[in-house]
Amino acid sequence: MAFTLKPQLGSLPLSFLANSLEEIAKGAYSEALQKLIALQPATAHVLRDGEFVDIPTSKVVAGDILQVRAGEKNSSRWYNY
């Protein structure tokens, strides 16, 4: 007597497994994204009117001169021209 698996019943565990793996991957991606967002500093040290002042990072514009202090987080992009 041969054991036969009906197609409807055979695909159910695979579908469940695929959905479970997808949810695990989404959770890991979301967690990694939250960790990256947490790395972003809230303020930047910008040269304005001859002295460095702390401003929100959202107010930094192209051409601003930033001061990066040892051990601080930095979210700016560095270009060498």
C-alpha cells in the first residue's frame, strides 16, 4: 500500500513555512532599520558667523562646515574634491 499525499494537504505546510519565514525576515529587517535610525545624531556642530553652534541635523545644508568631535556620531556624507 503506497502512501499518497493529496496536493491540497501537501501545499499547506509549505505555505505556512513560507509565511513564517517571511514574517521572521520582515521582523529582522525592521529591527535593523530601527538600529540604523538610532545611530543618527540629533544635532550637528556647524560653523556659523565664525563660531561652531549646535543645530538640528535637519537644518544642515550643502556647503556648511561641520565640526566632528572625537567619539561622536556623524550622519553627514564625506566627499573629497
